[in-house]
Amino acid sequence: MSAYNPLAWERVPGFANSFDRYGWVDYRQNVIDWVRSLKPAPARLLDVGCCRGEYLRKLKEEGFAGELLGVDVTPQCVEAARSAGLDVRQADCRMLPFASREFDVVLFLNVLMHLPDPAQALAEVCRVAGKHLVLSCYGATEERGVWSRNTKAFLNTFYPKSAVLSAMPEGWRLAKFETFVNPFGDPVYQYLFTRRKAGKGE
Ligand SMILES: C[S@@+](CC[C@H](N)C(=O)[O-])C[C@H]1O[C@@H](n2cnc3c(N)ncnc32)[C@H](O)[C@@H]1O
């Protein structure tokens, strides 16, 4: 089992450059489309593990009218996002410096597969999400189950849908689900979760 070190990211050459290489591919645009489909339009959005803030920038470009905020654990990501004029702070997703339900929608994109305890991370990220969570992570078949491709720097874990659903805290329902293949050939699963209204059992 490799030790988890969130700051290992900055030692991976070019880790933040996939947007430069592959641009605005389908699974990225899907996140934007889902956010734009939310009614009423969210007033505050947080992107957890936002890297250089590409999603925040794209949302701004596409007319998102609310407040946009990002966090990332890697200092060089935070610096790059800030120098692009974005409101991004350094924080670990496992201990977020925000009040419960502070944001209408939270993005948690392609970070979960690098963390050792998905249920713990999801609980903390969901804590700050008032209404919606857009989650993206590597997928796997139910037969194969959870499996890992650990690298020297960080974990790389693939989750079947059932593993993600069982790691989610109580009180959320799956509103949308899509699968994609990223430019590296990895299956990317995307989930839109919505908080259940108090007293509703659906
Ligand atoms: C694969 S990149 C995904 C970036 C972006 N969300 C996207 O989907 O393109 C993973 C990002 O998560 C950040 N990260 C890794 N561990 C983290 C942690 N514990 N807390 C916050 N951010 C973390 C990394 O610095 C990196 O920017």
C-alpha cells in the first residue's frame, strides 16, 4: 500500500497540463452543461481540487452569474489559478475551511481516485454542498470491483458505480449519471447528486 501524500502532485511532471494537450473534451463540457441545467441557477459554486481553475474559467465564460470559488492542495495550482484572476485558495479536500452547506453546488472532479479513503473525502465535500454535487472519477465494472493502479506519487483507484454510491453519505440521491473515456483511455464516470429534501423519502 503506498502512503498517501497530497503534496506529491507537484512532483508529477506536467500533471496540470492535460488541458493544454487535450482541450475542452466531452466529459469536461458535460460538467458545464450539468451545472447550467440546474434550477434555480446556483448562487455559489465551489470547485474542490480545481487545479489551475479551468472549470471556473469556463463557467465564467459561459455566463455563470453566481460566485465562483476553488480550492486545491497544490500550491502551484493555486498560484496559476490566482494569476488568471480566479478566487482559489489552498486547502485539503479532507478538511475544508467552509461552513456546512455554504455552496449551492460543489464540483469534485477527478480527485477521488487519488485519495485513500473515498467515504471520508465524500463526507467532507458533501458537508459543504447545500444542494448539488458533481462528482467525476475513474470507473470500473461491477465484476472487477474497486481496483488500484498505484503510482509512486499518488493513488489511482477505479470505482464501480456501486462503490461510489455506497461511499456517499446519507441524504443524497443520484440525479444524473454518464460515462466517458478520457484521452488516456481511462473510463471516467460522472455523477450529479442532489440533496434530498427533509422529509422526502425518494
Ligand atoms: C487529476 S487532477 C484534476 C483536476 C481538475 N479537477 C480536473 O478535473 O481537471 C487532481 C487535482 O486534485 C488536487 N488534489 C489532490 N489531492 C488533493 C487533496 N487532498 N485536496 C485538494 N486537492 C487535491 C491536485 O492538486 C490536482 O489539481
